[in-house]
Amino acid sequence: MPTEPLPPEEIEERLRKLPGWSVEDGKLTRTYRLRKHLPAAAMAVHVAAIQEELNHHSDLTLGYNTLTLAVHTHSAGGALTHLDFDLATRVEAVAGAHDAQ
């Protein structure tokens, strides 16, 4: 059964529960700031492991002390679905352990 796109009002409701996240170019996005490059890289590996577990992957962009995620659901025509918000929620749950802002 295919994953259904979320209606705009549900997207807005879910965004209110994820401070720092926004929708840009149709993707759910967030940039985290970390102390240095190595902590940012460690968080990227942690996020990659979560993505493998969920079988749902974002675009990850690693900078010197930043990590940016951008995600949408390809199987839903590039729309936002519960899968994207599930991933964002899991990432938020581990961000504090990486001291990410």
C-alpha cells in the first residue's frame, strides 16, 4: 500500500511539534549547528543509521560544523508523508546527545 501525501493542515500541525524544521522546496528540512567538524560527522553517521533502520533516507549535507537534512517521499511523488516526519522526530531525539543546536 503506497504512502499517502499529508494534507497541508497536517503538515503545519506536525511542523509545530518540530521546532527548527521547515518546508523548503517541498522538502522537510533542518540545519543543525555543532561545535566542530568531527561532532557534525558523527551525527551524520548516527542519522544515516536511523535512516537505514527506517528505510527512509534524506539528503544529508555535511559542512564544517553543520549538518543539513532535506527529505521527502519519492514513492509519494515527492510529497511529504508521515515517513518524513517520523524520520525528523527520530533525528530530533538524538540531536541533543550530539550537542546539536
